[in-house]
Amino acid sequence: LLAAVGAVIYDGYLDRHPEEQFAPDPEKKTLVVLGTGWGSVALLKKLDTANYNVVVISPRNYFLFTPLLPSCTTGNIEHRSIMEPVRQILRHKKAAVKFYEAEATKIDTARKVIKIHDNSDVKGNINETEVPYDMLVIGVGAENATFGIPGVRENSCFLKEIRDAQAIRTKIMDCVETAAFKDQEQSEVDRLLHMVVVGGGPTGVEFAGELRDFFDEDIQKLIPDIAHRFKVTLIEALPNVLPMFSKQLIDYTESTFKEEHIEIKTKTMVKKVTDKTVEAEVTGPDGKKSTITIPYGLLVWATGNAVRPLIKDLMAQIPAQKESRRGLAVNEYLVVQGAKDIWAVGDCAVAGYAPTAQVASQEGAFLARLFNNMAKTEALEEKVRDLSASLNLKPGNTAEAAKEIEDTEKQLRRIKDIKPFHYSHQGSLAYIGSEKAVADVAWLNGNVASGGKLTYLFWRSAYLSMCFSTRNRVLVALDWVKAKVYGRDVSR
Ligand code: NAD
């Protein structure tokens, strides 16, 4: 507790030095960073902002700790506990960084400018403008994949942003209160209390687990007369859920879901969604296909990522990106193939890794090292030039200056020798409900797979330690205690 209090004081007061921040130097190169997600924030955290004029553009003025987003849908964690304001992050940097809350709508590589649009509710006189760049880092993430399936956008909830989690939280209670309405028809009660999740990746699995906990631990106590009618169904097109986990953990997850009465429908591909039903094609054990219709109260769509229009437009401008389908193809230094002075990180980049937070944050940290080195290299090259010039002017100091040149050149060689980006996989974790989690963690030269209650404690401590700030850590821990002692807040 003392350590936590100490850390809060340190984070909150002692580490503040905005008055000492120096202003951006217009002589320096302008480095524009798009996005405030895992990749961009990892870059900003480690970047020496004194070397560039740094400008950050994002429609979101906060960083979101996405691994705990499913917990926000039921009120196990309050949404502000996993948000960290970007301005709070930037105020700790050595040199001031400009932040514009706006959406980048076009990247013009020929003119090296970015068109930005202010899409906030309060309108000023200027809503659209351009920002020039010398160097550009794109970390805008991806959007929700719907595969053009009819009715998905209109009728389902996604689980990517904080407003999605809030919408789900409201909708769950809306369904519950409507199901509890006087004289409600029995078939309607069943429909309203049927929560359907499409997509058996970690997002869908974690959400299904959180949902079941919410009903078992809270709704059961508060509205016992309808709680037993509550049902969760997880629909997955592939033969099993969590394909990135080992077979043993997939089996464990499936058997835990069975105990929790979460129905998993595998080999079931959703083809159409209406306001009250989901239509899916099921492939039977004999390979025969049939169509089923499932009534639902809440539908959560978690079928992975699709490329954002901004990225599609940029790819269309670069012939070398023609073959790329899933995002911006980058080389081993995360440079966008076929473009000059543009780098990409996270879910919008295709670097040969899964689109995870872990990959994005390692990419961001790598770019920070690369840019810090590039600035140091330029400074040392200038020093060598100056020393060589002084050598010509003052022949008396030859030996001393020559030694300094040699030392500087040695330093330069060391700095320039930056290895390509290499992702180091630490493991995968997922919460599966009933205070159980699964983990595939890298250990020595192999992998350790575990599942159960102890893994859940590991999951909690790992996520707590990964939170952005001590403030976030304290808030999340307090939320967990609060939900355990008083129950989740079911007000709508
Ligand atoms: P995902 O891409 O991992 O899974 C989506 C699933 O939806 C797939 O299994 C796919 O077969 C299924 N699907 C697609 N269309 C369908 C349809 N019409 N009907 C039924 N099923 C359909 O998506 P995600 O869970 O959102 O994860 C996205 C990325 O983020 C992944 O790389 C994942 O590893 C990562 N992530 C990791 C964690 C974690 O480690 N805890 C948590 C969340 C996300």
C-alpha cells in the first residue's frame, strides 16, 4: 500500500515539469504521429521530443487500455479507469508536443501534407485544415470487419472503443429491464435475455465470460425471477474458438464455457442480421450445410479487423502497396513500402505479425529508438564535419582533433548499426469467466500453457502491471474491490 501511495505521489506531483518544457524548434524536422493507440503511444513514451517538432493527431484525446475493455461492458471496471489523457502523457516530455483532436481524412504523399477534420460536436469556425510533415508515423489502427454482411452495422454492437463498451452496458440493462416488464410475453423474455456474440477470437470469448459473470453474480441476486432465463451463445465460423491458443487451452476454454452454460456454436457462419434475429449457415459433421435463425436481445460483433478508408486511400496512391490486402505493407524498419519518410505501426501495418497490442507497442518503442538514433547520428555527423573544418583551419591541434574525429566516427558506426525490428512474443492471455483465465506464456525457449483460477490471478496481475499509469492501476484495482464488495452498478 505504501508503495502504491508513493507511486501515486511520484506520478502525480514530482514528475511534473511542464513549465520546464521547451517550445518546439521550427528549424527542426516536423514529425507527425497519427493515432493515440498502442503503437503511437509507445513511440511517444520513448521518443526524445527535443529532436523534432512533434505533432500528434487523433480523434481520441486519450490512450485506451484495450485488454480490459470487455470488463467495462458489465461495470466490473469503470471506463475512465482505463483511459489516460494524451495531454497528461505529453506534458512529461522534454520538449512540448502539439496535439490536435481531429481525424486525418487524407494523406497527400506528393505534397507531404495531411488533411485533418475536426469531428467533435462543438463546431468552431475552422473544421478542416492541413498539417505538413517531414516525417510521418501512421498508427491509426483498424476498423471492425463486417465482411459486408447485411444488417451487421445497423443492429449489432462492436467492442473496440470506449463508447462501444458503454453502449453494450446500456443495452444489456435495457434488455433486462424490458424482459422484466409487467406481462412481458414469455417468448420475448427468452429473446431479450439471449445475448449472442459473433466471433470466437479473444474479444468474443472474454466478453462472453464477463457477461456470464455479471448475470451469475449480480442480476441473479437483483432480479432472480428472470435471471434463470438468461443465455449466452458464442458463434464461430471455424471449428474451434481461440485459434491462437494451444489445443489443450482451447479444450479447457470450451469445457469451462459448457460449465458456465455458454453455448458455443462452431462451424457456424453468420450470413445475415436483422433487428431481432441472426441467420447463420451451419456445417454439420457430414459436411452438409443448413441454415438456422437465432433470436437475440443483444448482439455483439467481434469478428476482427478491416482496413480503414484513410489507409485504403493511401495504399491506392502507392503502386508498391497494390498487392497488400490487410493494411500498409512495411519493411523490417517499419517504413511503408514504396513511400518516402512514412512509417506505420500497429493494426494498420502489415509486418508479418498478428494485430495485437503487444506487437503494436513493441513497434512503437522500436521507432522511438530508431528516431532517437537518427537524430543522434545527424548531430554526430555535424560534429565530424565541424572538427574536420577546424582541422583545416588550425593545423596546430591536428593530433587532438584527429583523435576526436576518430572517436566520434566510432560512436557513429555504433549508433548507425540499428538492427531491424524483431517482435518478441511474451505470450497470450484471455479471461474466460468464473474467475478463470487461459495463458500461453513464452518461457525460456518454449511455451507454458496454463488455465484456471491461478492463471486468473496471473492475468489480473499482468494486466494491472501493464496499465499505462499508476493512476490507472489504482483505479482498476479499486474498481475490482468495489465490484466484489458492492456488486456491479446496474443503473442504466
Ligand atoms: P479475431 O480476428 O481474433 O477473431 C474473429 C473470429 O471471428 C475469427 O475466429 C473468425 O473465424 C470469426 N468470424 C469471422 N466472421 C464470422 C462470421 N460471419 N460468423 C461467425 N464467425 C466469424 O478477432 P478479435 O478477437 O477481435 O481479435 C483481433 C486481434 O486482437 C487478434 O489478433 C487478437 O489476437 C487480438 N486480441 C488479443 C486479445 C488477448 O490476447 N487477450 C484480446 C483481444 C484481441
